[in-house]
Amino acid sequence: MKYLSLPTKFAGSHIAKNTKAMNVLYRNLHAAFLNIHFGQFRTVCRHMSENVTTTHLERTVAKPRETVTAVGRIVHITQLSKTVMGIAIHVPNSEFKFKAGQWVDFMIPGVETVGGFSMKSSPRKLEKHRIIELAVKKSDHPPAHWVHSECHVGDKVSLKVGGDFFYDSTSENSKELLFIAGGVGINPLYSILQEINGSLKDGQLNKDVKVELLYSASSLDELIFK
């Protein structure tokens, strides 16, 4: 896998110092690559809505969801960057499963708003250790605020898997992939990358799988998976 960090490439330039310019650059790149083929590479992009006035449930009302709602317990919390918190959740229910690239409805006792966060860990980690991992950007949104300000090891949350964006290892289009992500938008792609890596190590995929990643952030410090 080739790794290209846009902030590194433009280090010292006005782009690297200007968050707005960086976001514009990312959006332009995203628009340029969305739904097209790049040489022999199939682009895998998920459109991230910029409409922050709607809730997660409103934005995903038409998306498929699993029937299982599982209880998970926070087992680890780590600061991934100044604005991103990572949490690991133990989910003992064996019926709780997900595909790399999907998200969860994140339901917190006492918090009315339901969050929606993509898994950054792989399905095989859940299968082996019953653990999922999330990386949550700091904001005033109640679920994100809870993760950054009130979440403690031992706290319990309810989770339901959803989404139609996921990695299908059986597809011929999954042999050569170009991933494009900005900020915490890397989460579902990071899950897919880990799933591909694990499948290669286990001999479940041919080693001719080719993946390239174009990853941007507002600053070097916000590149959460270096």
C-alpha cells in the first residue's frame, strides 16, 4: 500500500496552514475521484454529507440495518489527536457482526440523541476478541460530546450495525482499490485496510490485491493513523 499524506506534501505552504483551504482541496479531490475509475484502480468513496442540521437517524433512515441491538462496555479510551478520541468497546453478543466499512447507531443511556460512528477496527478483531474500535471527532453533538467529556471505562452503550458501504472481498472490483479520505473519514477505510491485511496474512486473499490511499487532514497532528 502506498501512503500519501497531503499535509506532508504541502508542508510549509499556505495550504498546510489553512484548514479551510485544506478542506476545499479535499472536497475537490473527492469530487474528482468519486464514482470514476482511476487507471486500473476502482475508487471506493463514501459521500459524507455536509448538512449538519440533520441527525444521524434522519440521514440514514433509508439505509439497511441489522436486526440485532447489542450492549457493549467501554474497555479502553485513548486520545488519538487533539480533536479525536479513540474508544474500544467489548461486545459479548456473538450475533453482533459487521462488514468492514459499516457504521453503528451509538445509543448512550441518558442521552436522547443517537450517534452514528464508523468502525475503525476490522470484523476479524470482533470475531476473535469481541472488540470494536471507534475514533470520534470532538464536537458539540451530544454523542461526540459524551465520548470526549463524560465517557469512562466500564460505561455501557447500545449498538446497532447499519450501512450499505462495505468491502466485498469476493468482488472482482475489489482487487485494485483507490481509497480517498479526509480527517476521521478515514475510519471505514481503515477498517477495510485492516480486513484486507488480515485476509492476506491468513491466505484468504491472493497477494495480487493492490490498494492505494490518499489521505488528508487539517494538520499533521490530525493524521490519526500514521
